[in-house]
Amino acid sequence: SLNKLPIASEWIFVLDADEVLTHELKIEILDMLKTTNYDAFFIKRRFYWMGKWIKRGYYPTTVLRFGRKGMIDCDNRPINEHLICHSGNVGMLNNDFIDFNRKNLSEWISKHNDYSTREAKQLIDNEYEKYNFFASQYERKRWIRVNIWNNIPPLVRPFFYFTYRYFIRFGFLDGKKAFAYHFLHAFIYKMLIDFKY
């Protein structure tokens, strides 16, 4: 779509249907466009699940979502794809965009059952590339996946993941819904990937 559609504007912001820009981010973008030499920007994603901001243990997750036409593209992952900037000339914006996840529990489980199948297939096919730990947050996560996570015994991984998100990153301070989210993400989604792998 980024390369084939007749997009007339110089800049593209990629949003899912349940994502919105904060007022502060809109103002920041308008001001930044007057002077920037960057080709793309990382932006902090503020994630809401069942009406609750999953702040500690998850935020800030930074993603590349905004860039010049012709300079951004999608990577080749079949799941959880990310934008990449061809020039590497990437800045960081200060304000957030918001992801209001509106899926109920059954929909979330169904979606992540499908995702876990595709993630397991990537592991089987050795589709994870080598990434640079000192590059973007996305590349750092991929590097950790290949060089650390894949070396932990599979059925032990979810316990490490939950401990990191919920205790070390203080997810326990965000209440019941945050507990449910971190628990499901570790012991349903991550464990399904390992079982299927």
C-alpha cells in the first residue's frame, strides 16, 4: 500500500482503526514539519486494554509510524510487522498516540491463538534475522529474541516474561486489569508459541 497507492501527501502516518493521536502529538507534528530534516519518527504508543492504560511493565513502547512517502516501508514479517526507514534518518517525537484495544477476552484469545501459530512457524523456519541491540527498540527486541530469549528453556520463558513485566517493571502497581493482561500475555500467548514450537 505504501508503494502502490497514489498517496499525494509528503508524509504518511500509519494508524490502526482503534488508534488515535493525542492533541499534544498533533501540535508537535505540525510544529516539527516546519523545520525537520528527519525522514521518519518513532512515537510512544500508549496501550489501553479493557479500558485500562497498561502503563507500568509495557509503556513506553516506541514504534515507527510516521515518515516521508518513499522513505518508509514495511518489513517482511508475516506477523507484528513494523515500518522501517530506508535512510535510517529517524527522530523521536515526545508525545503519544493511543491504542484503544476494544477486543473482548474471547476475541483477544482467538487473535493471539492465531498469532502464536504464526510466531511458532517463524521460529521453525528460522525467519528471525539478526538485529542490532543498539538500534531501535524494535531491533533491540528482535536481538533479545534471537540471542537471549531463544536460549532460555521454552516452558520457562513465560515465567521470566511475567516476572519482568509484572514485578521488575512494576506492572503490579496498575491493578487487576493490568495483572490479567500481563498474565494472559505471558501464560497464554507466549506459552502457546512455545507449545506450538
